[in-house]
Amino acid sequence: MELAEITAGQVAILFILILSGFASVKAGVIKQEAKKHFSDLLINLIIPAMIINSYTSGFDENVLSNLIREFVLSTVLVSLGIAVSLLLACRFKDKNAPIVRFACSFSNAAYMGFPLIEALFGSEGLIYAGAFVTVYNILLWTVGYATVNKKADVKEMLHSIATTPVLIFVVIGLIIYILRIDVPNVIKQPISYIGSMNTSLSMIVTGMLIAGSKPERLLGNKFIPFAVCVRLILVPLVCLGLFKALNITGETAQIAIMLESCPCAAITSVFAVRFDYDEDIAAGLVVVTTLLSIITLPIMAYLITA
């Protein structure tokens, strides 16, 4: 129950940050066009800095053991989420069906998940979250990419994986951690300052995304109820049910489930533009599931500790 209460409080804080991004756009303080630049800053600098900072803590064999466990659990849960989503969405024949399948398959683990995990589990939790996102990105740029792009090229997918900043800095972080490299404070402190911007900026970007959506088009999006049920309810419950049945518990299990319970991935809108799907449908799936996750995430936190 305590984790659920903490989650509810943290989600409320995240919602206020989202609201600040929304209000800034509506008031003209921030231009909608800045969303892309902020997103690039997050992906290429701030999130990598946050990951590196989490790996500069002192070496602990128990943490390393849990990290390996997190990789295994994350592989199981992300794969399960993809399987459930593709199975349930296979009946759709609409031309936008592939982007809906993608949205249901992949959570917003970095933007929404990282701030939440940092608040709930601290810097050690971010180490495990990095393991989850590593698995997540490999599957996103292979299975997910192939889902939305019927002409997917293997070389292009491998290049995307190899050049994803999060994966690169997880590898660098692991090297620092395993080899017990002592990072000088003059370098570590700036990295810490930059990484600490993740929570506020990622939520502001989410608010900007919501501010740019059109309410009338959201109401006409027939895929939204399906995405809400699958991404926010069915996938998390199936993952939780599996872990309960196998008696898999502990912090690593909780982190994996919480990250898999996050709303539709923000990159859904990017892929919609790139592969010529309806942008309003993609944005609607991200926006509505993000708003409703304010309710579902605390519920999931309660269930995983019940």
C-alpha cells in the first residue's frame, strides 16, 4: 500500500509538471515547434547523463546480480506485452492498424517511466530501469520497427539500434560500473546536474504534446478505447499475473512491471509521420493513455505490493 501511496503522490507531481508544459504552450511562453528540440535534448543529452550518473555509484555485487535479473525479467515482460498487443489487434484491417499495434506494444518507459522509477526507487532503481530500456529499445527497433514499416531493412534496424543514445550510454555505464572506474567529481557533478533535468523536461514535453492535440479529433479516434484497455489494463495485468503465478517478487520485478504499465510510447507519433499513418490517431493514443495513466499507475503500484 505504501508504494501505491508514494506512486500516487509522484504521479500527481508529474501531472503538475505536465500541466506546466501545457499551460506554457497555451500562454505562448513556449512555441509548439520547440517540442522537437526539447525531445532531442532529452534523448541525446539529458537521459544519457542520467543513466551515466546512476552507474557512478559504488560497486555492489548484489546490484550486479539484480541487474542481470532485471535484463531477464524485462525481456520476458516486453516480449509478453508485444505478444498480447499483436494478438488482440490482429483483427484490425484499417490502414492505420500497424501504428495502433505499435502503440499498444510499447510503453513510454523513458519519458514517463524514468522519472517515476527515480522517484520511487532512487538511483539504484535507475540502474535497473536502464536494463529494461535496453531490452525495450532492441525490441522496439526490430519487432516494433518491422510492425510499422513493411519494407523494414535489417541493416537499417541494426544501425538504429547501434546508434540509439540510451543503449550506447547504458553500455558505457555498465563498463564504468563493472570495471569500478572512479569518475572525478569535476565530471560527475555536471553529469548529475544535467541528468536531474530529466523529470521536469520530459513532463513539460508531454504537456506540450497534449497542448498540440485537437480535442475534437481525439473524440473521433475509434482506436483510443482499445489502446486504453490493452496498454493500460490488459498488458499490465497479464504481466502481473505471470509474475504472481511464478512467485517472482522484489524490486526488480516491481520496476519491470511499472515500466511495462506506462502509457503508449511517445515515439508513436514520430513513426506515424515517418511512415505516413494518421498523425491525429497516433497523437490521440499517446495523449489519452498518458492522461489516464495518472489513475492506472497508482493502481498497478498497489497491485504489485498486494
